[in-house]
Amino acid sequence: VQLVESGGGSVQVGGSLRLSCAASGRSFRSWSVGWFRQAPGKEPEFVAAIFRSGGSTKYAVSIKGRFTISRASPYFMVNLQMNSLKPEDTAVYYCAASQNIIYSALEDLEQDAYRGPGTQVTVSS
């Protein structure tokens, strides 16, 4: 499964971006999908995820209330709407998808998942 992210770019503090994750011609209907990010010199960080069944979501505390993960009908894309961006949100963002993860372990989704190459998000003040 090949995942591709899009929508990254450069914005000023307080701006918004919408990232999209698509699988090569495949529906995400039976997949849990998560967004992660990695800033230079830092470990990868969980951002948000949406569970395969029912669409329940989880968010990292650092972005809760500012970012929203959602499925785009008809399940071929998962979006991450990012509002009120801060300089500390600067990172490479990548999506990961898994059919096997359980809800309680969504934050660890990327450990057993397909992942995309990532897209750069830069927030400047």
C-alpha cells in the first residue's frame, strides 16, 4: 500500500493548512489512519488518528482543539485540518495506515503500518 501526503507548505503563525493522505487507488474504509510529525533533531510524534470502525478519533494534547482529522467521502482520503498554527508545529508530517491496530493503541499506529514519505509544514513568525 502506497500512501501519499499533500497540502504541506509555509504559513505564518495563526495560519491554516489542510493536509491530505491518500492510498494508491484504495479505500481507507477498513483502515485506521494516523498523522505523525517529526521535527529536525526530534523523535517522531503522534498528532492525530481516526479509527477504522466508527471513525473515533484521538489527538495529541499539543494540538487538541486546533487540528481536526477526518475522512473524506467516500473513504479514499484522510484529511488533517490544521488551524492556529504555531512555530512549534513546524515538522515533516506523514500519514500511516493500519488494519490491525486497536483503538487503545492508536498513538502507536505507525509501528505496524504503511506510511507515506511526508510533507513539510513550516510555520514562521
